[in-house]
Amino acid sequence: MTRTRPNPRPIGAQRLEEMALAYVARFATSAAKLDGYLRRKLRERGWEGEGDAPVERIVARFVEAGYVDDAAFARAKTGSLLRRGYGARRIAQALGAAGIAEDVRAMARAGQGAQRQAALALARKRGFGPFGKAAPDRPLRERQIAAMLRAGHPLDSARELVNATDVDAALGWAAQADEDA
């Protein structure tokens, strides 16, 4: 015997507001992500009211009230991804996917010192270059450089870090950006 789920009840204005509030209370989000979430719920369950659902009004009201702040979201997401070892290109992709405007992304962009520290964090975490158990041969170095490129780091940074002779050289390379700034 197969059980069928009953069709969910369509969403009314009160319930849509409650869903939006629960979403922003639980997740750090951008205005575009909140808009997408509410529209997805409406597609899944339908709209109970007359006319179009007030998604834009709810999102605008939440932005005005400060429940949703794209700039704060971009700063937090950038910091989180930098600590995990991602580069500028991957961070820009993640912020773009979250619907963050280009001018807000530019304000949240990390400096060269932070980008080098992120590359260093990735190398440490993954055992690249001087952080590995043994000196990498050419094919392994190429795979490590490719992994750093996929993580969003520029080619020159990936090469410099993977080809570093020892840990002190890698740390010196990362600290050099702070001196240049």
C-alpha cells in the first residue's frame, strides 16, 4: 500500500510573512536569496490570495528593517571563504550566486594580504608544497597548482606557494603582501 501525501494548502499573506521571518532568523541571507526562497515556496504550494503574492514588498520591508543586509552578508561570506582557503575568483562566484550586486561585492573584496593568507590556509589544509610529507614531484606539483586554481587563486600565487622551498619561505611569501600594503 502506497501512501500519498495530501496536497499542501496554498500560502496566504500571513503565512508568507511568517515563512520569511523564520528563514531570516535561521539563515544569514541576501535579499535575492530570500526572494528566491519565497518564490520557490509559492511555486510548490500556490498562492491563496488575490493578485500577485507580495514577495517584493516583504523583501523590501525586511531590508529596510535590517533583517536582510547584503553588505553584511557579503563581508561575512567573504571572511568565511577566506578562512577556508578560497581565492578571490571563487568568492566572487559565491557572492554572485547569492545575488549580491557588483558594487557590494567590490566593497567586500579582500586585499592582497588576506588573499595570500587564504592561499596559505589552503596549502596547509591540503598539504601542498612545503606543507606536504615529502617534496612533490612534477605531476604532483601540477595537480596541487590545479587544485589551487580551482579554489580561485591566481596562477602566480599557486606556483609561488607550491614551489616554495620550505615552510618559512611560504610564510615569508604570505607576509610579504602585508609589507607591500
